Amino acid sequence: MKNPFTFGRVVDGKDYCPRPEHEALLRQSIESGHNVAVIGQRRVGKTSIILRTANTLPKQHLLYVDLLAVNTVAEIGERIGRAYIKLGHAHGFLQQAIQLFAKLRPSVSFDPITGTPSVGLAVDRSQSMQTLEDVLDQLLAGHKRDPLIVVFDEFQDVLRVEDPQKALALMRGKIQHHEDLPYVFSGSIRSKMRMIFNDPDSAFFKSAITLELEPLHLEQFEAFLTKHFEYGNRKTDADLFKDIAELGIQITGDVQQLCWALWEASEEGDTINKDTITRALERIFTLERISYEDTVSELTDVQRRCLVSLVKTGGQSIHSKLFKETSGVAQSSSITKAVNRLLDRRIVYKYRKTYQVANPFFAVWLSQKEYL
């Protein structure tokens, strides 16, 4: 029987656990023409809820632009242009999309097997701000022809470009005049998203309704997951979800991954319990061990010590006596530098007042390695 648990991709249908309140707020905002900033850590389900909600508005096309690790202003314009032309191919207005971005001299080729388009654009990088301005103008023109909902995913990465405040000011200057074109700005680094949308000095200050997407409480998620286990004639121990939470595995996508492994580590008629969790974690470690080891090997000694100490102390105070004793790093400045580097590399993230390892399975693996 096929494993019913899905992770690592956008989900819909029976794989999607509904969030009716959030979906209703997002839908109402889009229908009212308001821009929305959806903020939540990785794998919490931001993209799934955005796409599911947008797809309930059938008269509008969804333009999804992934800005993860964008490095230049020119690249922002390129990604928007490529996304629009691919949308045109998917919905039957490819030629109009190509004409719309004619200034960028688009070239389109197709995979002979899948038919998937590959889009090339000729962007003058010395005129990157002008290019971005032109692209945003064309988005509005395209919207008037074929109504759009624009989603900028990992929007906080605009802060990585060469002149981020100028880029944000330009984007805000254009977007504020796109009155009937709704934008959804999604981001996984809370501090940076709040800096963009909540800082009075930011061009995007109060320019969007903020929707904070927290992880589903296991109590909410439990019935959904239990039903999936029952699909394969598997029972769940009364303490199963409490045991999962105690491991620090609470993000929606991570819980789905563990449940996938629990399914693989069990048979029909089994009761999923703490022993099954141990076997399931070993399966995940086997699949991801090389990645874990590579990550550790690329760290400096101080970074490695601080990472392990974050896991062992809970990440609540990186300058406490306990943290220093656990890490063996006495200088607060060295700890700050090391933790900032871990943040920059997205190995850890800051949630409220604690530092968390981005991959909870990596954290469990680290906690079991005494030699680290």
C-alpha cells in the first residue's frame, strides 16, 4: 500500500491539512485587493496555503515568483519575467507574454520530452533598476489583460541585493499604484520580514496585512495524521504525538516527514509507538547522514561547538554561563560571531527569543553524537 504521507513539496487535496481561519483571511484580503505578508518559518506550509487559497479564485492567474537567494536587482526582474512567460505557456497566452517582455529579448525553448519551457532573458545589468521598473509596469499591463495574483516567495531575500533599500523603494513605489493587483509577500525569516513591513524606515512599512503562520498544534494535526495511519491499518499509541513534540519536531512539513518514516518502519496491524519513532529516525538519518556530516565538516571549531550547545541547552541564552560551559567557548564576542554565521547559512534560525536548528532531525542526530 502506498505511503500516504507527503513532505518536501507543495501539497493539496487529501495531503493538505485545512487551516480555514487563515484561508478565509487570505482570501478576503486578496478579493479586497489588499496586499498580504505571510510570515512563518520553513516548511510550515506557507506556499501550500497561498496556492490553495489562490486556486479558489478561478478568474485570476497565479504568478509565483521564487526570490530565494536572489543576489542582484537584475535577477529580481529576470525571475519575474521568466515566471510570467512560463505562466503564459501554461495558460495559453505565451505569445502575448513574450510580446509583453519584448524589451528583454526573451528566448524560449522546450524540453522535447516534457514540453517544459526554458526562458532566457537579455538583461542589461548596468540598467538593473530601470529593468525592474519596466518589469513591474509590464506586470500591471499583463494584469489588465489576464487578471493576476502575484506571489513573491522568500521576499526577505531582496535584502541580499546590492542596494536593497533602493530596490524596495522602487518596488513599493510601483506596487502602491497597482490598486487592483493583489500581491502576496511570503517569507521564512521573521526578523527580516518584520524589518521590511514593520520598520517605520522601510519603504514597505504598513503596506500589507500581516498574516503570521504558526506551526499547526499537534492537537489540530493529530486527527489528520491518525486518519492517514488508519488508511494502512496502523494504530497510533496514545502518547505518540506527545513523544514527537518532545523531540522538538513540530513544524508541519517535518511532522509529515517523520510520519512518512513511521509508516515505512511499520507493518499493517502495528501500533505506532516510541520504538517505531526510534526506527523511523534511523531511516531518516540513513538518508540524510552524508548531508549532516558535510554540514558539520564545513564549520569552524567554534561554530560547531556553538551549534551543539544550542541543541543541548535549548538555544535560549547564548551568553549564559551554561551555554559557555557546554560549548567550551568563553568569549561572548566569539559566540555571537559563530551564531551569526550559523544564521547566515540558515543552519539555525531565531524564533521569538530562542535559536533553533532549521532541520530538527539534524538536531536530534547532533544530540546523539557524543564525540561532537
